[in-house]
Amino acid sequence: MKLDKLSKKVRENKGFTGTDVAAAVAIVVVTMAVVAGIYINLVNKSKDNLRYSAATRIATQIMENVQRYCYDEVVYRGEVGPEILRKNFSYTNGSIFDVKVPKGYSAEVKLSDAKEIDIIRDVTVIVKYTVGKTEKNITLYTVKEKELLEQTNKPNINLISGYRENSNSYYPLRKLENGNYIITTTGDKDWYNYDSGKAALVLKTDTGHKIGEELGVATLLAGSNKVFAWIPRYGKLSSENLSIDNLCYAYGTTNYAIQFALSSDNKLMGYFISGVGSGETFKMNLLRRWVRRWNI
């Protein structure tokens, strides 16, 4: 309405009064303030969205890498000395679990305390950032479980030279007490046992066989038949001379040792990745592979 009155005075050539000018300036100032406020809110909202997306990406990548590392490496990471091993820890800033935290952000990784049997931890990842003068954060949660393994890496028939998937030429063999061998499957829990020196064997032959069929040694080695034995990846636990007591099987293609844990009554609890952060220098000696056996 004031603008209408001002316009009417201009048309009537009556000019502006001081009050009119003051009112016009006030209107312009209020309008500019409103526009500036909207602009600042839009800019802050845009920054908030960008920083929120970046913080989420950082937290997600850290969480993925926590799951990618083996259990012991997550637990021992950043800890010093045997007196504080397996206790809660956290990181702030810098590079965390191979994830670079850029300037303007901070990241923290927390583990729950170890239970009596340390096989599971709650993991919390917190990434903090500021928008204007307000601090915000992204928090993600997960559970990290200790890997339960077999005594060695599982035999991988695909690694046999020339192996073809869905081929009828390869047969797992299990040794019988009478010295003969029986055709079995890779799912047979008695196929191999490296603790007792019983290797996983596979027969390559052009002759068809059925599961459960019993074969003698002469038959297995006849003609163009070949018998392969799985040699798990292994290495030395320390720099000492190579000996049976100093040998240990390795996990996958890593330099982590597979070791076992016993209960208080000396019963086998399971096989775990071990050796990370404990001062052991696990040295790989042989990559996992299949070797041909000329005598069995």
C-alpha cells in the first residue's frame, strides 16, 4: 500500500517526503535481508549435503576395509606392547584403515572390549565434520567376527594344471585302512587331514569312475593316470632354522599363520588367523599348489 501511495505522489508531481524515502529504504533493506537469508540458507544446505555425502563415503569405506582386514589385524592395529593387546582402541584424523581423511573431517574407529574368549567385537565408525559453526557426525555400526578356519586352506581343484570345470576326469581320493583308495567328493570330511599327515589327493584319468568305487595303487598309477596332492601354503613362524616345530600353515595368499586354540580342558576350539602384531615374523616358503605324486 505504501508503494501505491508513493507512486501516486510521483504521478501527481508532489515529490517525496522524508518519511517516504525512509519507508522505501526500509523496504529495500528488508527485501535484501530476506534474499540474503535465503541465499545463505541455500548455500549452507548445499554445503551440508556435500559434506554429509563425503562423510558418509569416508565412514562407509572405513567400514568396508574393517571387514576386509582379518580379525587380528583389526584388533592389533595401533596397539603397542603385549600388556595392552586386544583392548579397546580408537583413531582420529590422518589415514585410517587405508582411508585418507581429508582436512575438515575427523574419523574415529572404536572396538568393544574383548570377552573372555576374544572372537567377536562391536565396531563403531564415527566421522565428524562442521557446517558453519555446527558440528555434525555420521555413525556406522558393524560386528567383526574372528575367522574360523580349517587347519589348512581348502584344496582348490581349479588350480590343477589343465583342469576344466564340469570335467569327468578328476576324482578326489580317500585312503582306506587296507591301503586301497576310494573315489569320494570334495565335501567328504574325511578326504584329508594334514594334522595326521593325510594329504588331499585327486586322480586325473580318462577312465570313468563312480563315487564309492575302491581302487588299488596299481590301478591308480596305470596308463596315463596321474595322482595330484594338495600342498597347502606354509611358512616359518620365525627366522629360526626350518624345522617341523617352526612350521605353520598360512591363511589364503597372506603371510598370516593359521594356528589353533584350545579350551581350558585341552580340547580343540578352532583354527584362527594369528601372528599379527605379536612380534612373529611369518615367512612364506611355498605358494599353495598341486604336485604330482609318483608313489602313494
